[in-house]
Amino acid sequence: MLRPVLLSAMAASALGAQPPSYSADIAPLLDRRCGACHSGQARMGEFAVDSFAMLMRGGNHGTPVIPGKPEESLLVQFVTGKAYPKMPMDGTTLSDGEIRLIEDWIRAGGKGPAEAEAATSRGAARAAAELKPRKVARPRIFAGAWQPGGPLLALGGHKKVTLRDAAAGKDVATLDGHQDAIRAVAFSPDGRLVAAAGGPCAKAGEAKIWDAASRRLVAAITGHADCIYGLAFSPDGKMLATSSYDKLIKLWDAATGAEIRTLKDHIDAVYAVAFTAGGRRLVSGSADRGVKVWDPATGRRLYTLSDATDGINTVAVDPTGQLVAAGGLDKSIRIWRMGESGGELLHTQMAHEDAILKLAWSPDGQVLASSSADRSVKLFRASDLTELRSIPGTDWAYALEFSPDGKRLAVGRLDGSLAVYER
């Protein structure tokens, strides 16, 4: 059932009466459905809905609202799926009534707060300025990685990486200088280097490689035409793989940041990459629904696993390098056995009530962890995907990683919370 405010606004529009109000109708709707990724510190794509001025300013994709022309407005195109990716990115969809409300507001001119509303807002703002917060908001966590053989957790946030001593529970360093949110972090297999990637949406991909001990910048990488979502070191630590919204995978020299080669075959955004043990294969997952297996030495695509029914958000390779798990918008986990020229689907499990965000395989290969847009984290027996444990949460967990000894699971969420669970 639609909320009363939507009903009243639609009824008014149908009767030719007052169009939807920005303050009463549009602002609450955008805050509720878009605010998680486009407000406060989380301004993905440099787009924010905190105020009318910020909304109209737009972001990296351009001007979101063209007054009087809802069909040409990017805001409408993204929420209806006419522009990719369809928003929101949590796998949910705005109702017909919510979309119609936005369309009617834009058709009527896309006007901001009326003077009376603005005066009320200014008065409320002055009153709010005098209020003291009950607690300080925590920086959002977009990615996470454990340091092999060391005490550190690397947490990707907005324009920075935080290094935390996992045992002490204290932040020990910050790696600054990134242009946008850090969407992927990874330690080299020897724990000496930490890489972080992201970049401004629709402009460029960015990755930086740091010395974990000295905090010195080793290499800065630019090369993709859009932001980077996937990142992985090769098992020998000599190569870094990145995957981007620009549909490409690139391989880089981890010591110098020089580009080695580009892998092309996906037809949509590539959200995840992972090397197999020994580094003979590279696996990628994409919004085109495909999981592709590559030879990183030549850049040749070996084969595609195409059983998923919707976009892939995450892939994870087991410690033996023989199995790969993938999950995404169809809410299911699939596990394949990888062969030389093809893969065999072993297990499929509808795992969550919403899109799967992240998968992580335990170092002993016995447990597969998953996080979802339904806010839960689950543990499954990897041999048959029997559910072992479900952990409720407060927000999406994009940081999901087992400790190197496999005894603990770190879960970092968009609300800034970080929890470490004993397995």
C-alpha cells in the first residue's frame, strides 16, 4: 500500500490541483530511497540529495532534473531503469506511485521549497544548529581486508583508508588522498602492501598502492574510464587486477603501477575479480550476469559461467582454486567447479531476501559467508550451502572478510559499524 502522502499527492495531480511539493513530498522520498548512498559523507558519484540546491547541482552523470521534461531527466531515467544502473542499487524498485510523484513534480517545473517552506526550513535549521548530537556519526565503511600475518584491518571509507589494529580495536593510521569513496581494498599476500581503489563515477578509476608499515605511497594508478569496484593481488604479489564500471578488467605491475594488459569481454559493469590459488586463472563477475574465467598471462577469456538470472555483485574463490562462488541481484549463491575449458554448477541456493552484496570463503574452505541488502550476514557450509548461522544487521555490509587464521569474521557496514565475530 502506498503511503498517504503519495496518495494525496497523486490525487491532487490527477485533479489538476496543486502539484507535488518538494518539501512535503519529494525531499522525504529522496531521503528515504536515495539517502543511504547520496547524502552526508556518502555522496556516490558526487551526487547528493541533502537539499534542493544539492539535488539540482547533480553529480558526475550530469544534471538530474530538467524542469518540465521528466522523460529527459536523469533522475527519472535512473529510477525507472532507462539509465544504468537502475536505482536504488540495493535491488529494490520505487513503486509506480513514487515514480509518478517524481514525474509529476518535474512536469510541474521541478520547483524547490516555497518561500514559506524555506522560511520554516531556515527556522528549523537555526533550531537544529543549537541542538547537540546524541552521538557522533561514524564514517561509512565501503570495503575491508585483513592483513595476512599481521594485526591490521584495512577499511575503505570516503576518500581514505583506515588501518585498524584488529586485536586492540584501535585505528593506527589513515591513508588519505583519494578522490572518492574507496570501493575495494586488498593486501598483498605477504601483507607488505595495501591497495585501495575507487575513483569518481563517470570520470576515472583510481587505485593507490601503499606500504602498510611505513604508510608510504608506492604507486598511483589511473587508467579506467569509470570507477573501480573490484581489486585483487595475484598470489605471488607481483600483479594487481582491477575491474570497473567501464566494463573492463586491467592488470597492473604492483611494484610500479604500470599497466600490463586489458581484458575485454564483459558487456556491462564488472563488480568483482579474484585470482585462483597459484594465479593461473582470474575470475570476474559482472552486471551482465556472467562469471568469466580468464588466463591472466595472456588476457584470453577461457569460458563463461552464465547460470545467474541477474547481475553479479561478488565472486569468491575457494582456497584450492578449484571452486568459485558468485552472488548478486537474484539473491542466490551459486558454486561451480572450474575445469580447463568449462565449469560445472555444483550448488544453487536462494540465500537472502534481497540482493547479495559480498561473499567470503573461509581459509579452510569449509564455510562461505554472505552479506545482503536485506542487512543480514549468513554463514553456509560450503560443501552443500546448508545455512549455519544468520546475523541480523543495521545496514548493508560491504566489508566481509575472514581473518587469515579463519577463526574470526569481520563485518563492516555502511552505517560505520564494525563487528568481529568468532566463527
